Amino acid sequence: TVRIDAAIGLFGLQVRNADGLLATAQGREAIAMAIDRPALIEPFNIGGWIATTRLVTPGLPGDPGYVAERWTTQTLADVRDEAARRVAAWRAANEGAEARLSLFLPRGPGFDILFRELSAHLNSVGIRLERVAASDDADLVLIDRVARYADARWYLNQFHCSLKTGLCSSEADALVRDSIVQTDPAAKASLLAQAEIELTRANVFVPIGTPVRFSLVRGQVAGFVGNAWAFHPLPPLAVIPR
């Protein structure tokens, strides 16, 4: 039986450069606005998957609720219309150049389906998506990573400027650094929320949802428990004969 883990972490597109359409935060945001997240994952027929427009998985312990999902008061059609307007404005300012972006995904049937869906979604706002074989050649790279611990700081540190893996925000890094020495839990949570807002405004990452993790487990196996870390140590599953 396929057993889905309600994993927490990052699943989305990291922006690797600030060229062309990606030169401005508004242009980068157009990519996030084009994606219909529930429809994107529908071909995989996964129950319980959580779509989100947030960088940090919603509902983590200590989340003060300062950061909300984006575009909740608008229809998908309205959001895509705005994204298409931004793409058209960029093309007009660049002598009608095609809005073309490259994406790196690992190889495999599931990733082929994901690329097909992403291409269709971005094409709906006038962006042509091309798949490349190496991450170094890509404008966008899929990040599919389970969190090591349930804290906003883990998510924010994945985009720290010192990593030099893509666009970043020194302002967000400073807020995270200040949160480390903060002893008041409410103040710490507030600083981390501000850091998430900074990264969201910079649009260095296009969130899609939670990571997809599953296990194949016989129905009669005792001791298997789905968990946020998608980690299943052997001892609780082992049956040791006496």
C-alpha cells in the first residue's frame, strides 16, 4: 500500500539569476502567480498534499500567523491576468523579446509530468519554459527538500547569501541572525516572520507546496507511522522472534 508522509520542507523553484524577466521582483513574482498549485499536483493523485504560496510550511509550532497565503482574495484568472500583463510589459520594454526561462529537473517519469504541467501553467501567462540537463545552466531549479527541524529558521537558512546557490536577501539574513540571540519567543517569532516577508517580497523562491514523500508498506506491518520527517527507523518496524 502506498503510504504518504505529511512531510514538511521546501518544494518549489529556486531562482538562480536576475537576468531578463527575472531581473525584477515583479517579474519573478509573475512565475509564482502563473502556477495553479492544486492543478499542478492533480496528475499524481496524491491525497493530503498541502499546496502553499508561503516559503515556510504553514502551521509550524510557534508560527505567530503574521505571514498569510498570497492572492487569497483574487481568483486564479485575475492573478494570471496580472502575471500576463507583467510579462507583456517586459516584452514591450525589450523589443518584443520572448519571455523564455530554463528549468532544471532530475530525470524520471514523475519529473517529466511535473515539467509538462509547469510548462503549460507558465505558457498561460506568456512564458516559455525549457528544460536543461544541468543545474548550472538553469534560470530555475527545483528544490525538493525535507526540513531537518520544524522551525522557520531552517527554511530561511536555505536561502542564506553565504550559500551562493541563487538569489538571496541580506536583509532577511540579518533578521534571522538577530533572531538567534533573541530570548523572548514572541520577538524571535516576529523577526523570523519579517525575514520570511523579506524573502517573499524579493521572490527568490517560487513555493509550490510540501515535499512529496511516500512508502510502500504491507497492510499487516505494525509500527509504521507517517511523520513530518519522512524517516522510518527499522527497530519499530522489525519483528524479532523470541
